[in-house]
Amino acid sequence: MDSQIMNVLGDRLLELGPKPDASSPYKNFRLTRDGDGVAWLLFDREGTSANTLSADLIEELDKVLSELEGQRPTGLVIRSAKKSGFIAGADVNAFRGATDVAAVETEIGRAHAVIDRLEALRVPSVAVIHGFCLGGGLEVALACQMRIAIEGARFGFPEVMLGLHPGLGGTVRFTQLVNPMQAMPLMLTGKTIDARRAKSLGLVDAVTQERHVRNAMKDAVSGRLKRAKPGLLNNLVNLGFARGFLAGRMRSEAAKAAREEHYPAPYALIDLWEKHGGDRRAMLNAEKASFARLMVTPTAQNLIRVFFLREQMKKLAGSGNKIEHVHVIGAGAMGGDIAAWCAGQDLRVTLADMKPEPIAGAIKRAADLYGKILRKRTAMRDVLDRLMPDMHAEGVRNADLIIEAVPEKLELKQKVYAGIEPKMKPGAILATNTSSIPLQDLRTTLQKPERLVGLHFFNPVSRLQLVEVVSHDGTDVQLLAEALAFVGAIDRLPLPVKSSPGFLVNRALTPYMLEAMLMLDEKIDKTVIDAAAKKFGMPMGPIELADQVGLDICLDVGDMLRSKFGDQLPPTPAWLREKVAKGELGRKTGKGFYTWKGGKAETGAMSAISEPSAEMIDRLILPMSNVCVACLREGIVDNADVVDGAVIFGTGYAPFRGGPLNYARTRGVENVVSTLDALTDKFGGRFVPDAGWETFK
């Protein structure tokens, strides 16, 4: 028993070598030497919970390396002193606002020299890696002669998410060590892999547990560790002829995911490897130049902006979540998926519905979701144990939070509240997942209206990160703070909004989708309409999106918003009502505008019959920016940055544009207003520019 306890403790405490002297000359590193003459270099960035690479840290690493060159230890162990992991990549702050390619290239050249110096040390060097080892952190590990991973470590190059590719020699060292057929896709997609997969690829030489680090390290330094050697296939794949052929295949794969003019980084990485993959020195130099060119592109700068928008929205959640048990009412598509997501985030969940069939369907979908994201069967069993079918709604009495996700009918929702409110425990929150009904209308029959908030999730719940947290003028401030903390605790981004028809996201998205319906009325082909949105950079066209959301829901939201905003919105065509009446609702019924098979629309090859015009793109896109300005002016959301974040994380709005308000700013407010004026003259009042543009900065 004692040895078991020791084992568990041994895995919690990091093996960090000899105790360092208090008088270390370094701010971000600790350097010690053990009895065998092995140097231990610990990354411990000052004042942070995770290591990130920045110019000052790399400069200090250079000084450390110069001390090591003078000392010539018998070996070198590099590891992180942080619990969170090895190194989480570069400090993204340094990238913001870069405009000068030459300056970026000079800066990256300095960092390259330090990493090259680490690689050139004439002592056996081993990186011992726990937790996250990403981006620049992985590039540091690649410059060591050996790599040992602790179980549970994760590896990856997420640079592509910021519109970049690896820039500290990673494109070269990774494709030389690991077969480019596997290495390139990892860099091109930004996916992470676990320690076992890293071992099978030859990225790490061994996988061990924390308590065996000493022995593994000794084996490495003494030469007893069996090292992963690049196979013969690597050399063949890196030959000129093979590179040309494979690069062509990679380009066509990249083109399926994104256009080069929108996301240049994957294409730049493929070019780099195709031209220089056989020549290490040339590729290292070309990598610096390519990285610097990408850094100053609008795509990279906007994606870096989106990275910080995510961080800003995480902070809105605050901390101190008190919710442990969630009771969800309504096991339809949204309710079932919300319940599944909460159970997957370690909460106890009871799921109620009038009938058993929807609950069974929701649990099957949950099992499918967990099957994709959980690696261990035991973890899957534990999560499904936390998701409890609750036909008799017993969970209401003990739940800290009740989420109502029944159909969008005011009377139905009020009837549900009348049944559950007397049973709720004191301090519990009542939340509605309504996407369209203002909370002012919902609260009229409640005994305690102050505990009603909106928690509006987006479909699909497992992919879209936004949750609109809606308050009315009587909401209890403390309960609202608890609702925000809950959203953060389930790994979602909260958007605090004041209750108003459509809140922010649906109000911005509805004109986009209704305009597309009007274009169909004008006999424009649906593939051309969807191609116009994709040409702008939307992940999916508005017609396909309407099918995905459900034409009945589009109709309900459209009707509700038109009843409030009238002719500011495009009218709803009569044939859309007929389609809904016939039960052609889109993806969920297998037929809408497109035919759906296995959850995918049969769009053909999206062969747009004619090229979409600039005017078509403006008709679809500019009303979204117009509504966002109106929501700011009305005080529904109080911060322009957060508006951009919300529309990106709630709808997938082209991230490389930086959001609908950032797009307007980049394009020029005067240009946007004059274009809206011209569209008003041609098509009518729905394009009238909002008064908020006059004060928008």
C-alpha cells in the first residue's frame, strides 16, 4: 500500500534534479549539476504558470549555453519546472502589430542562432517532456539529441492557427526526424498528438512515468537509450522528385480546407518543403524569410487578434464556479447536446423529457461524441455514468442550475417553469436556452424572476465555443456572475448580453440568411450564393447553414425579429413557409435546400454556375457589420472587441477577417457606409446604415 501511495506521489512531483542554489544568475532558468556531472537546465519563466518563449528568454538561454560550453558537463537534461508542461510555444504578445518584414526576420534570425547553438552542444542532451510541448517549445525539444516523454504529454505545432508555420527550425528538424508524410500534415493542420503517437512517429525516443525519469535520463546520457532513427523512407520522401509529387497532393488537400488568399501559411509551408526539403541549411534560411513574410500579413495579424479575443472572453467568465449538478429539460438536438457537453466537463447531469425516445437518442449521440474525444474506455464509462436519464424530473430538486431547452413557444416554456419553480432549491439558477424570446416575456409568470438568465448555446455545441449569457433588468447580479463562471468552467466562452430580440448573434446572422433567400427568389443559383459567402471566407454558405440550423428555426427567428424590427430585415419568401409546412426542414429531415446524407449536404463539387459578384458578397456580409454597430449603439453588448469575438466563436465568421467590426474598420467606415447607401438606393430600406457608424471608431 505504501509503495502505491509513493507511486502516486512520485507521479505528482516532478523530478527536477539537484536543488538549485538560491544565488542563480538567471531569471527564467535554473542550472544545477548532479553527482554524475550531468547538468540539469530547468525552464522556469518568471511570474507565469506556463513557460512561453520570448526574445528576453531566448537571450538568457544564450548566456546559459555559453556557460555550458565552458563547463562541458557529462550530459544535459532540459525540462520545465512548471506543473503545466514543457513550453506552451512562443509568447504571442511579441507578434502583435508586426509590420516590418526585415525586422521580424532579424529577430527570428537571433533566435535561430540560439537554437542552433543548443543543437551544436558537444554533450549528450535530452529533453524530458511532460504536459504541453507546443510550437516553439517543440522546436527547442527537437534541437536536443534525445527526447523522453512522460505519459500524458501532448505535442503539436499550432502556428497555422495564427496564420504562421513553425519558425525556430521546426520545419527542417521535424521533417528530417519524422517521415514528412506524417510530419507535414501535423504542421499543416495544427493538430496535437499524445506521447504514444509521438513515439510511434519517432518524434520521441521513449515514453515513461515520472517516477522513472532518473533511470530514463541516465540511460539517455550514457548511450543506453535505444534512439528513434529516421527510416530510409524519410530520405526517399525528402528527395526532389518525391517532394514535387507529394507537395502537389498536399496543396490539393489544403485547398479543400481553405483558399490560399485567405490562409497563406499552409501553402507557404508546402512551398518551403518542396523547394528546400533536401537541403538543411537552405531550408533553415528560407524558413526565417517565409515566417517573417507571413507574420505581417493581414491574415496572421487578424488571427493573432482572435487569439487575444478568446483570452479576453475567457476572463469575462471569472472564476469560482459553484455549479456541480445541471438539470436539462428537453432532450432534443440542443438540450441533449448541452447535457452531453456538461457531463463531459465533469458535471453531474440529469436529462428530462416528456418521452423516453429523445433521451435515448441524446445518450447515443453523447456516446458517439465521447468516442471521438476520449481515448480510454474507463473515461468514457465515467462520463456516461454522469449523464443520467431522468423521466420523472427528480433532478430538479437538487440541481444548482436548470437549463430549459424546450421548443421556442412562450406558453410551453411558461408551463414548464410553473411545474419546476416550486421544486427548485434556494440559490439555484433557472436558465433558458431560447434563441429568440426576450427574457422580459418569459419572466412574467415567475415567482422569482430575478433568478432567470439566458444561456444560449450554439449548434453544434461541441464545436462552437460561444454561449450568450443573457440578463434582463431584474436579474440577480450574483446569479449572473455564477452563470458566467459556469460557462468558463465548461470550457466555453461567455458573452454577456442584455435581453433584446435575437440577442447579438442571431440578430446579426438573420439578415445574412434571409438575404440569401431573397437571392433565391431572384433566381440566383444556391451554389452561387453559397460560393459568394465562401469567397469572402465564411466556412459555409448561408443556404447550407440554413439547412444545418433547420428551416423551421430560421423561419421562427426571422418572424420574431421582423415583428420587432420590421423592414430593417429582408422579407421572408412565402415559399419558405410552404417548405417548412411540407416538413423539408434541412439536415434533420434529410432534405431542405440540399439533400443530406450521413450528416453532409450533397452540394456536388459546389460548382458555382457563375462567379459571384462583389455586390452579392456585400449584400450578404455588410448587414452583419451594420447590426453589430446597432447592438453596440443600443448597449446590448458594451465592447466592440467582444462583439467580434462573439460573432467569430458563435457563427464561424471568417476568423482571418478579425470579426465583422474589424472588417468594417479595415475596409474603411466611409466605404462601408457609402456601399450600404448604394445598396439602399437599389434594394430598399433593409440596407440603411445604422446611426452608430457616426461614432464608431
